[in-house]
Amino acid sequence: MNKESKTKLRRHINRREFIKLGGSALAVLGSSVSCKSVSAAKQSRKLKPKNILLIITDQQHIDTIAAGGCRHVRTPALDRLKSRGVSFTESYSTNPVCSPARSSIFTGRTSSETGVHVNNLPIRSDIPNLGQWFSQETKYETVYAGKWHIPRSFTNDIPGFKVINTGIGGFGYLCDTVTSRACEGYLRNRSQSSPAPPKGWSRRGWARPFLMVASFLQPHDICEWLRLNTKDPVQLRYKELAGELPELPDNFQFDRNEPEMVKRTRQARDAAQGNWSKQQWRYYLWSYYRHIEFVDAEIGRVLQALEDFGYAKNTLVLLTADHGEGTGHHQMVRKNTLYDESAKVPLIFSWPGHVAEDRTDTTHLVSGLDIMPTLCDYAGIKSPKNMRGWSLRSILEGTALSWGRTVVTEVSSNRGRMVRTPRYKYITYKDDLVEQLFDMRDDGGETKNLATSSKYASTLTEHRRMLRDWESRLDVAPNVPNAESWGRKG
Amino acid sequence: MAKKKKRTVVGSPLTPGLLRELGAIREFVFASEDFKPGGNWVNTYRIWTCHGYRESGNYNVGFVRIERAASKSKEEFMLIVQQQVVQVDGILNVIDAQMICLNDQLASPIEWHLSSRFANPDGRAVSELGTEETVLIKGNVMSVKAGGRSFKQKVAGRPSCDWCLFEAVQRLKFDKKSSLAFDILEGLSLLKEGQHLSYRGVYPMKIGGKEARLHRFDQIGEGVLPYEYWLDDNHRLLAAISMHKAYILDERAEKAIRQRTEQVRKSYERIRSARRKKS
């Protein structure tokens, strides 16, 4: 961290007490209905997990877990994690692009606030990341393995974290395997059965709780796969796969009344350039699922080390992804759109005996913004100021009394917005008259755009208003373009 | 503002011919007739990776050296493996494995010692990340000793291993009718079920203007992108390609990776000192 950042961060921390006096961040910034179960008095009595493990995958579609109903994969590790915790089906990325989404996961702020509106930008220096915050506010040792991408994808220098492996770009086997081995080594060596800490490590440090981030690259290598398979080969390269290729999704065909940006995103994709046959689309799906199985095995190695070396009972495990993957829905591949296949991400929490087990939460709308406040809540510390998300602890422990909220997702260098309410999804882009409105209860595949129907005029107006309200509360970073589109000056 | 260089996508799956086009190899070194897959040999493979563009992003990132030592007993042999992979900023992971394998079709490992070591960007070993384990498979029980603890785990049948398959394919007949079904322990640790290995045939091709005949085996299964093993007429494995990653037989691989590690570490040092100056 440079000197300027340090000064800003210090200033920020000193102001926290002042913010506290002014009322909780939730009351100020939450939507019209607040989460009643979260209160400071309750927090102080809550148990803390000794350790926290945050697992991040890259480009994982939400429906890629066998135990969650995906028929095309075998995912024993993800199944096990899911069966031991709470998994959310209405979980959204804050911005379905790597760096922006990660900036939110690690700060609890929107990507327009962190300044990371596109890939390869750093987080604004006056906003602390999870590692910096935990290093200052807790005794957790903060360690990081794998992809970072804010701004460098892979780096030995991550503010607030001790990096145990950097990873390498685009090569899952060589990146994720080394990442999971580094995590395994760390867990094995610091386990209680070790007679003494290794040379150079103090006994006190060795016994400290840890916050470990295991950030895997897969299934992102599907991007490399796409570049190696743009040309439709006509015949399947492996003919025995013909009988086991997954079917195309139901919304492969859809309403083409879309904003220009969405059309352009589709046209720029490798699949469109290759003019694929249905068979090639299905082969792409088959290949994507193998990437999922690959990362499942690496996650399994880390979870197994937690089990084998005595951490499982004392560790809160959280798994999420930065964004989803097109998987042929709306004839899309990759990410960067606001359709569910790209915008939704897996979100699973597990802590045996504390977080409800084997529960699939289909009702609460949650997002990457909730991760920072949730982890702070579990660590027994205050969140940094201006959190835009909420702690999910009350949901995870089954004590939430009410949860009225909307989720907003940004995209395309601050040009696009999605507002998700319990029933509807509203999508709008800067300078584009075409808006989208989907009834998510009756049309979960987002195939019929209701925005032009007079029947839904008031719903549309209401969603526009919600977006304006949300935007009015944000503290947009000066470097972010298109801020004026959302009624703000950048 | 400098214009971004235009990049063209490769567009098609990697093949030996494409490896040469993309600069991953100059030529394959074919084995002489006295190469004995079931004897003593050392094969070193450079690990080359492709981002999917022709012009950039394609690197050597590691090597795997596999040494086969025949035993007096015809039922078993030994494989000694070292794999080194260079991560960004010069973190190095070194895996060493000594395995006793059955002399069956899939070189099933039955006993092994495996260590994983890390070195940080300045080249020093990171002791708190290293692991070692000793494993014995007897019947359908796998006994593991690791980190001062012992575990037992059930295994169905005799799993193979990714490194063992590099040995096994060299002993298999070029027979289109046979197909093997098995599980693997990838890196001698991660179980991946439902693997199938089949011989596809002989592929005459021109590599660098020279005529060549290469034989291909394919491996398809859970948790892996298909592997294509390319062998010469004398059954020596010249390359294994799995999607965007190629293991290329290359005697100079270790030297190439040492150079690459140095290069990456120097570049990291430059980044670091620039950052120090800035702050």
C-alpha cells in the first residue's frame, strides 16, 4: 500500500466512530425495509468461528452443482459443502465481469464506488479490502492463494494479505492445482498435530485464527476453450460423446427485443463468429461441465485438508464466484450481460452446528455486496463504513424476521444496470431506449420482454424509481465514466 | 495512445501440426528402433500453454520429468517423477514422486512417496507450505500417512494416475478395437472417475515440411478436458495435449524452465522496485 492510501485508510478508520454515532450503515443505506434481526446488541453475544475460508471460483454458472440438480456434472466436493450449509438460488454478482465483481466481494461496495468499473483497475485507495480490514480489526492471519485481479490477475502483492500462491493465467490445471496444494500445505503445517511451528514462525502466530482466501481460476478456462473452438468442425472430435452431450437450454430461443449493448456482446463472442451448429453448442456445454468438475476436485482437496487436520468444526466456509457463464442461454457464451446465466453466482455458507445444514434458500435476494458485512459480523467486528450489502447471518442461522430488498447489478463500464426485485427484473443501458422487464416468477428464463406492454407500465416506473433511489446513495469513484447516466456526477 | 496489437484466435483444437505453427516446437525427436517402452528410460516434457491467440500469451510454464526403472520382478516397476511449475512473480512449485507401479496396462501405482515444495519469488523455500505423504494401496484400501496423521480410504479397483498414463500409453498396442475404462488419481491425489482410453489410429502429417506418422490415443473422462497422446512408430510419447496445454518431449525442458523462472523473477523484482520508488 502506498503512503497516500495508508493515510486515507487511517483517516477512514478514525471516522468510523463518528459514523457509528450517526446510526448503522444498514439503516442509512438499506432499502425501504430493513433486516430487523441484525443489531449491535445481538452481535456481541454471537459466537465466532475460529477460522474463515473464502473460496472463489471464476465464471461459475449457478446451476453447476450435482446436489443442486445439475444432471451434467459430478461434483462431490460442492455437493458436500452444499449439504452442510445454506446455498442461495437468488444470488447475484455485483457486476458480471472479473475485476469489478471481485472489488465488491472484497469491499462490500459497488464497482462504481470502488472505481473498478472494468478489468485490471485497482480499488480506490480510501476503501479497505477484506484483508486490510481484518488485519487491523481482528487477530486473524489473512492469507491468499490464487487469482486476485484488482488490478493484476496474479500477484505476490495483495494489500492486507500474505500471499501463499499467485497462480498463472489461463491454465487451470497448473494454477488451481498449485493453489489448492499451497492451501493444503498451509493447513497441514499449522494443524495442532504439528509438534512445533516451522522455523521463522512464532508459536503465537501459529495458533492465530486464519482468514484464508482460496481463489480458483476455473472454470474460466472455458474462455481459452472458446478461442480454440470457434470453427465448427462439423464432425465431433470425440464421436463417443454424441450420446452424452447436454441438451440446449430452454431459452436458447428468446425475445430479440434487446438493448444494443447486449446484441453487440453476443455478436462479439467467439461462438457467434464461428457460426456454431447446435452440436457445437452442446459440445461447448459438455466441455464447460468438465471445467466445473476440475475445480470441484481442487476445492475438494482444500475441504479435505480442513477435515483431516481438525479445522472443519471451527471454520466458516463460504463459496462464491465472481460471475456466471452464458452456457448457451440466450445464445450467449462467457459473461458481461445481465441475464441470470451471467449475473447469478453460487453462494454457499457452511459452519457445522451454527449455520443451518442442507438448506436451499430460494427466497432471499442476495449479492456479492453481502459478503464483507457477513464476514465482519461473524468475526465480531464492525463493518467498514458505507456497506451497501447486509450481513446474511440471520438468514444463515434461521433468525431473519424480514428481508425486503432489491439487488442492483452494474455492467459494461457503468453503462448498464439491473434491478432485481422478488418478482421482476429490470434492465437498462445508457443511451438505449430499449429497456427489459421480465417476470421472474413466470418467465425465469427471461424470454419475454414485458417493458413495452402497457400492462406493466407502473411496474416499470416503480423499478426505474428504485434504481434512482439506489444510485442517489452511492459515492461513485471519480474515475468511473458514465456516472451522469445514473443521475450522478463522476 | 499506442494502438492495441490485433490478435487472432487460433480457432481450432491444438494438434502437433498446430504446435509447430504456433512456435511451441521446432521438430519432434522420434525414437530409434531400440526404444523399449518396458525398459529403463527418462522422458522430459516441457509444459507449454496456449491462451488461444496466435500472436501472444503462449508460454512454457513448467516441465515434468518421468524416469522409468524396470525391476527384476516382471510384475512391478518404478516411476520417478518431478514436476516443476512456475507461477506468476516466480513462485515455484516442485512435486517429487517415487512410485511403485504394477506392470499392468495402466501402470497402476500401488505404493508411493510424494512431496510438494514451494519456493518464493526470491528463490527461498517456503517450509510452511510443503507437504509429504506416503501411500500404500492394498486390496481396496488406500492407507495414507501425511502431516503426522494416518488415514484410510476405500478405492474401487486399481486407479491409474496422470503421470502413469504417460508411461502406460507407450506399452499399449496400436489397436483400434481396444478401449480401457478406469479411474485416475490426478497428481496422485484427486480421484477422477470414469476415464476411457482409446487408440484412434495413425495420422500422417507434415510437420515443418517433413512427413511424419503419429499415433493417437484419446483419454476422456470426468474432471478432465480430453487428453490426446501422440506417439511415434516406436511407441515413444512425443506429446500429450489437453485443450490449451501441451506436454512436449524436450530434453532441454529443464533448462528452458530454469531460464523462464529467472526471467519471471527478474520481472517481478523490477515491478517491486518500481513500486518502492513510487511509494
